[in-house]
Amino acid sequence: MRRFLITAALCLCAAPAAAQETTPAQTPAQPATQDAKQAERDRKEREKQEAKAVKEKAKQDATAAKEAERKATEDAKATKTQPTGEKVGMAGNAEQALTQLDRELNDAAVRADRALFERTAADGYVFVNPGGGLVERGQQDDGVKFESLEADDVRVRVHGDTAVLTGRAAVKGRLGGGQDISGQYRYMRVFVRQQGQWRLAAMSAVPIQQGPAQQPAQQPPAEKKP
């Protein structure tokens, strides 16, 4: 019994000593834990700032792309509503502008593209066709189909806000009914300047009549020999 009491007393004395020995070992772990938490907070803050920067850049890129698209649309609209010749005519030589516009109209006629004509023709446009018929804007034409249209001898005469262009054209083509209209033509286009832009007001075309073929000179009759 005495031995048991002595042993119990020794155990009770050893327990506080063991607790004192383990407590200092746990203390250094606390600063390491705090450093890890701070590092985690710093990492999250960096990720937050990086995500914010990426979002801001994406917003700026979207704004720039939208602005570029808007400008491209405006440029395309301006090009569509204003033929090439008009731009030159507003700031440069009217003769060069109208010669260029005449060439563009002829090329568009061969392609059967009426878009340029519709943008250029004035509201009261009239056309006197080779047969003497009068065709106003919006009326059905004869359905001419051009294979080729080569113009030369183009001349422009400017009278204030009115200009008269004349030229000669070698035409290959047919009417809608199949009638061949190939040949040489003299044509005239009348332009008027409205709000700084040249508009096609009238046009006429007449075939160039070929003169009769010259007959070979007759030889005098040979003298009869006696």
C-alpha cells in the first residue's frame, strides 16, 4: 500500500512538469500560422486586382471595337451614297470628275448594275433613246443588254452649275426583244450641280450613220482602133 501511494505521488509531480515542457513547443507554431493566413489574403487580393484589370481591359477593347465598327459603317455609307466622280468634282476639276463619272456609268451599264445610276440621276432625269422615244426616271426601259461599251472622244463643257458631256461609243448589245443595236453612237449627258454634287439630268444617244460606200471610179471607154 505504501508503495502504491509513493508511486501515485510521483505521477502527480511529473504531470505539471510534462505540461510545462510541451507548452513552449506549441508557441512557435502560432506566428507561422499567422504568416500563412496573411499570405493567403495577399494572394486573394492579387487575384482580385488581376481579375479587375482583365475585366477593365476587355471593356476597353469592346469599346474600341464598337467605335471602329461605327466608323467603318459611316465610311461605307458615305462611299455608297457618293460616287467616286462626285468627290473629285466637289473639290477639284469638274471636267475630270465628270469624265470619271461618265466612265463609271458606262461600266455599270455593261454590268447591268443600276445602283450607280440610281444614286447619280436627278429626280427629273429624262433619256431620249436612239429611236426617238422619251424615257423618264422610273419608267421601264427596253431591257438593253450590253456586251461591251467603249467610249472615246469624250468632252466636257461646264457652264456654272450645268455641264454638258459628249462622247462617241462603240456598242455591242441587244434590246430585250433580241434586236441587235450594235454600232457607233454619239451620246450626250447633261449634269447639274445640286448641293455640291453632280447629278445626271438628261441623256440622249443617236446612231452614227455610215455614209454610202464609194463607187469605184469608172474608167473611160477604151478607144477603138481602126
